[in-house]
Amino acid sequence: MLAYFNPKKAQGKVLGGPKLPEAREAAQVVIKSNADRYAANVIPIIKEAQRAGANTLRDIADALNARGVATARGGQWHATSVKNVLERPIARKASQAGER
């Protein structure tokens, strides 16, 4: 039965890419880079909302939604999504730079 569906595998050939771990690692680097870039763009808007009186994560999420700012995947902001952006290393660097 195996030979019918995949004759190469039945002959003992190894199928598939042997570099899956390297491909996965490269993909993670790109995903993190894209997330950092998005966070860098949205952090000034978050800071502006905080200056306007948004004190809680929920207030910030509401302010972002009211301004029509979509999340990286095009969705609505929630307190947790704001928290995730603010916990990124790039956000912490921006926060420390603003305190000086």
C-alpha cells in the first residue's frame, strides 16, 4: 500500500526538507522583526493616548480602536494586545529613552 502512494518512500528515500530547524529559526527571526517594526510604529500613538489621559491598558486599547488603528493582523485592540506591545524589548527601550 505504501508503494502505491509514495514509491520513493517505499524504496527507503528520505522525503522532505532536511533543514526544517534552520527554516523555522529564520522564520522566527522575520516574525520578531516584523513585530518589533509594528510596535515601533504604534508606541508613539500609545504614548499620545497616555498623555491624553488613557491610564489603563483597556483605556489605551479603546483609544487605539477609536482612532482606527488596527493591530498588526488587522484586528481590534484589547488590553492584552496593548500589554504585549508594551512588553516588547523595543517598547522598553523607548520608555527608558523617554524617562531620561
